[in-house]
Amino acid sequence: YNETGAGVAINKAIQAGHVSRQQLFLQTKFTHANAQDTASIPYDPYSTPTQQVMQSFESSLSHLGTSYVDSYVLHGPSVGGPTMAP
């Protein structure tokens, strides 16, 4: 899953006039830390779940090069472990 690469391709297509942002349906997801590549977690895994989702969402917007997404999926809850704040 390469959000940055997808963002580059999407923005190139928009800039070339092949498609408009309004014609696209962009979906991305939040994945809890236990299912992430530990080298690239887009949020602080020790922050509260709410903060994790917000940080991940902002990271996705940046990677995709857009100001909004059309769908944001919460991909699997985490129970306990480092992804839950004390």
C-alpha cells in the first residue's frame, strides 16, 4: 500500500486534465499499530486512539496531496497493547 505513490499519480492525472478531483472517489484507511509496518507507522502509537486516528488521517491527506477523502475506513480495532493510551 503506497499512499504517497497513489497521491503522485492522482495529482499528475488531475494536472494533466485527464480527470478532476470531483470525478474521483478517494478512500483510505486507519490501521492499528499492531498491523502496521513498524518502520512507517503514520502516528504516535502511544497516543490516545482518537489522536492516532487524527494523526493518521492528516498523514493520509498529505500523502495523497488532497484536502479531503471521500471515505475513511477504520481498519480493525486494537485491543490493549501499545496502541492504547494508559
